[in-house]
Amino acid sequence: SAGGHNGLKSIQQCIGSQDYKRLKIGIDRSSVIPVIDWVLQKFSKDQLPMINEAIDKSVKALDDFVKGVPFYNISSLYSSK
């Protein structure tokens, strides 16, 4: 499901389905900043190494997907909390 995400709702409306693969990068939550402000703020310099790692993992996962690696395997390899 779109999980309240308007961008995903728009994709689902355009393709007429909820059946698609997606790449998600988590951002955690702040205990003091409202969610909308938290997700829209710029990353700090201290966060850049984590962002770069997430980008590197995303590129590898997408490369595997394009090469036909089963989605379940990709999900197992690259998912972490």
C-alpha cells in the first residue's frame, strides 16, 4: 500500500495497481521534531557517510534487480534496520 505517502498514491493511480517493486530508504524518526519537518530538512554533514552508504547499497540492489536476481534474494541481501 501507499502507507500514506502521496507520491506512492500517485504512482498507484497512474499504473492502476499496487503491484510493483520499490526501493525504500529509511530515515528513522525524531522524538522532538514533527515528522513533516524531519523528512523535509537537509541532511547534516555528519549524516553524509550514512547517506553515501545507502546510495551505494541502493545502486547494488538496483543492479541486481536489472540483472534478474530474484526480488526475494535482493530483499534479503540489502534490507537492514
